[in-house]
Amino acid sequence: MSDPVAPGTVGSLASLVPWLIVRGINPVAYGVFLIAAFVVGVWACQWAVRKTNVDDPSFVVWDEFVGQWIALLPLVILARSVGWTIAGFILFRIFDIWKPWPVSLADRDVDGGLGVMLDDVVAGAYAAIVLGVALAVFA
């Protein structure tokens, strides 16, 4: 079996489908949804790491789903246009690939399911901050 091509980007794109369903809920419910998705993700990623003996299996993209949903949090609060959704997608991919500190720290130094999830959560938080600022300035 060959490795998936661009699994992070494909996972982030795929995450937009369920996001379109949940984006209309109130921000508190969205926050509960994110916490539940993170907890499930830590458990599932830990299981995958244990079963494959691979630190961050490329076929596991739930971390991208949760990171992308965090990046899009400002759109649940402030706006919902397709252009801003694309901006949130791009910002998350930039931070997930670039891995500025502390994303790189989480990626390198945190093991198991938590480590798989945490770097994407932090990258999503960076993207959400930049997206939120851009919305405040330009929307």
C-alpha cells in the first residue's frame, strides 16, 4: 500500500463538508463540538499510533479535521462567506506546513495521540487568530 498523496491537504478539504453542516450552530455548541472532536481524536490517534507503530500515520487525518475546524471558528462567530472559508483553509494549511513555534514543539516533543492532535490544534489556533484579525479589519 502506498502513502496517500498530500494527506493533510486532502483531510483539510474533506473537513469542510461536515463543517458546512455544523457552522450554523451557536458558538458555545461549536466549542463543545470542538472539544468532543479533540477528545475523540486523541483516543483514535493513540489507537492508530499503537496499532501501526508509526508516530503520526499519514492515513490518519482526523487531526486535520479538528485543526481546520478550529481555524474556521471566527466564521462561526463573525461571518460565513465562501471567500473567508477559503482564507481559513489556506491559513490553516500554511501554519500546519510551516509549523512555527509552538506548533513545531508539539509536533516534535509530544508523543502518542495527543502529539498527533496537538500540533494541528495549535496550527488551527494560529490560523483562527489571523482569520479573526482579518475579519475585524476587512469584513
